[in-house]
Amino acid sequence: MKTVAKFVLAFFLFVSTLSSYAQTVYAGENTIDKTKLSGLYLTIQGDGKQIEKDWESQLQKYGRVSSSRGTYRVTNASIPAISPEPINLVSTVKSSRTSATIFTSYDLGNNNFVTTGSTGYSAAESLLKEFSNSSLYNQEVRLAQTSFDDAQKNHQKLVRKGEQLQRSIEQNAKEKERLLKRIDDNAKELEQLQKDIETNKTDQANALTELDSRKSNVEAVKAKKSN
């Protein structure tokens, strides 16, 4: 129970920590495959590998995704909120055990990138913030589910232990019953042996009397021959 309580406490502390981080989106540049691209950055706290997987799933909503070593490309991405025309989207994710930094470049065509103050920037910023909210929410759900699963496993373990203890009690009761029966049988056997001893004593006395009688008879017969 102490282990579960500690996990639950750690869970709520972690959730509180996640919620305290500001979702800051800022413009910047990144060199990808020797090409300098303008775009937007966002850092999200949490399991970096899981955040990267979530981001790849998000990108798949915009079109066909090709990926290579942390770089994701969506050619002719469809994101109406940013532009009614297809977008050449390039994104990188640098993940660690505690966070993930996402860089996303939106090329509206002819290297016309979405940057601060340009068309579509507000929508691109909102898109990343919405993803951040969704990612943090999903992390909380996964942590809550993990906490529940651990508590459930602990409960099931205790139930199995209780069932095992109950079986041990039942076996102990049967063993006690068997031993008590054995003791009762032993007492009856002792009583019978004591009766048999008394009977044997009587039989010995009777046999001795019979022996003396036969001896006297033998002596009487022998005495007749002498006469």
C-alpha cells in the first residue's frame, strides 16, 4: 500500500509540474540537410520519445509523412488554418527523457516561410499550442492510467494472497481435524489395549488354574501306577 501511495503522490507532483510550464512558441531558424529554414519552435516537458510519436501522428493529419532520423517532411501538407494552398512542411524533433523540442517550418511556396508577423503565423502558433495542450493532457491520461493499473495490480496481488491465506486456513483446519481424529482413534486404541490387558490377565489366571488342575491330574494318574 505504501508503494502505491508513493506512486500516486509522485504522479500528482509530476502532473503539477507539467501544468506549470508555459507553452512558449517562438520563431527561429534551423539548418536541415544543409538548408537554412525559418520556422517556429516549441519545447514540451515530459517523455520526449512519446511526444515525438504524438507529433508524428499529428503530422499525419496533414498528409503523407516521410521521416528520417528525427526529421519529418509532409509535401503538399493540407493545413487550411495556415494557408488555403498546399504547404511544404518540414519538422524536426529533439527528444530526451524529460522533454522534446519541436521545430516546424511552413513553406507556403518559393521559400515563403511562415515567420513572425507573416500570413498564417498566428494559426501556426495556435496549432503548436493546441498540440502542446493535447500532449500534456495525453501524458496526464497515461500517467493516471499507469497509476490505476499499478493500483489494480497491487489489489489483485493482495486478493490472490488473501485467497492463498484462506486456502492455508482451510488446509490447517483439515489437518487439525485429521489430527484430532487420530488422537481420538489413538485414545480408543489405548482403551481397547487396556481392556485387552485386563482380559489377558484373566485369561492367564484361568490358564494357570487349568495348568495346576492338569498337573494335579497327571500326578494322580502317576500315583495309581505306583499303587
